[in-house]
Amino acid sequence: MKFEVGYLYRDASNYKQYESVVVEVVGAERPEDVESMLRDQFADLQVWPDVLHFRPEELGWPTAYFEDYREDKGDLGLHEVEGIIETITAPSYRL
């Protein structure tokens, strides 16, 4: 099935920048299935139980880092999934 995954990057000052991708996910029938797959793949990155953290660059997806992004200045090197919805839009990526 096809899903749109919306996500954001939040810097150390809590400024946010948003991104989304449309993915085709084999074996997923619901948005919760995609969330579970991402949570499993990035289990070691989970910081807070109510936020799904991941690194889109590890999936070949675009990042939403700010131009002045620097982990050595306190910026967190993770993105947060904001929402996952079913879509009929042609996918750009596979998961």
C-alpha cells in the first residue's frame, strides 16, 4: 500500500522544519503497520515513548535539517514522525 509519512526536524531551540514522502510499503495495510516497522528499525534511537524518532537519511529520504545544523552545538540528529496516512499518490520511495 501507499502511505504519506510526514515528519519534522526540531533543533535545539525548538524551531521546526517539515518534510514528507510518499512510500510504498509491502506488507503494510494500515498506517500503524508503517509506524511499527519504523519503530522496529530505529528502536535504538527512541528517546521519548510518545515520539517516533528516526533518521530519514538512512532510508534515502530527504532530511529537514536546518542549514546551520550542528550536533556539537546541541542539535539532535533525529527527526520525528508527525503522521502517517494512506494515499493514492504515486510513491517516490519503498520501505
